[in-house]
Amino acid sequence: MVSAASGTVLIAAGAFWLSFTALADLARRSGISSGQAWIWPLLVDGLIVVSTVAVVALDGRRAAWYPWALLICGALVSVAANAIHAIVTADADVPALLAASVAAVPPVVLLASTHLTVVLIRSTRTDPVPEPDAPATAHPLAIAELLPLNTAGEADEQVAESSVEESARRAVSPVERVSQRVEAARLRGEGWSNKRIAQELTVHPSTVGRWFATDASEIPEDRRER
């Protein structure tokens, strides 16, 4: 990558120098003094360089049309001026079309090499986006570690409560479970909340909610309406 960028910089410098000398000589022949003639190629070819950098920097944005317009105008002026200079100064035995074609190469190469240099430099400064690693396990505690900080504690609490409930379900016999439901119904009739009943009976609040939901579904519809 470094060697490619260095090569394009050298090619751009050579193209700029050839175009610079031709445009400076054309400016002198057009009446500009020798002390100021060197400014004119800087204006023309310098516009190409600056516009190319701006086009790459504003790639994909709405404002990119302006540097594109400047780049096209600068390239057309440079190519035309180099071709005219070649026609004016070429030997009589060289066809004018051939001289103009040879002289048009430096500004075109300057345009292409400048754009390539900017693209290479920009690509080296772009850091690749790392892909997220997939979780190695689907264990509940591992999933809880991937959650945001404000919900990790709640996930741990839910995992712990589920484990306690599962252990209690395996330890309680069916007869004891029925007695727990009867006691839960009695406490509910006294106005206790599901959470308080769950704490009293050492079960999860969701279990108490399922008990009452099941009891409500077993009541006939005609009795519910009453």
C-alpha cells in the first residue's frame, strides 16, 4: 500500500511538472510577464488537485456537486491549454493533432494519479469494523452478562428465583401443593397480594398468579357473569 501511494505521488509530481512548464510558457506567450507566468499553471493544475481531494472527502454527500464541477472545469482548461501550447510550439513536421494528443497526457495523468493517491491514503486510514463474537454458551448466567448494566441484576434475580422455584416444585408433594393453593386462596380472600402470598408459601409470585388464573378459568361462564 505504501509503495503504491509513493508511486502515484511520483507520477502526479511528474505530470504536474510537465503541465506546469507548458502552461507557464503559454502564459508568457500570451502576454503575462515572466515573473508572474508561473502563477497561471498553479491556478489551473492546483484547482485539479484541490477539487480531487474535495470530491473524495465529500463522496456521497449532496455538496459534492460543487467540487465535481470545479474538477471538470479545471481538467478541461488544463487539457485544452496544454494542447494549444503543443500546437503553437510544435515543429512543422509534427502533425498538430499528434502534438495536441501528446500534450494532453500530463493533465489527464495528473487528474488520475491525484485521485488514486487520495483514495489510497483514505483507505489506509479507515479502520476495519470488527465483527461481534457470538456467545459461546446459552447458559442463563452467560446471557445475563451480555445484558446492559441496569438489567443484569434483574436477570440474575430472575435466574435465581427460577432455580429456587424449580427446586421447591420438585421437593413439594401433590398433597402439599393442593394445601398451598387452598392456603393461597384463603390469604387472597383476606386481601393479601400475590407477592406477599408467594413469600408466605415460599413459592415464586408467578406460581401464585398461575394458581389464581387456573382457578378463574375453571369457574363456569354463567357464574362469572353473576
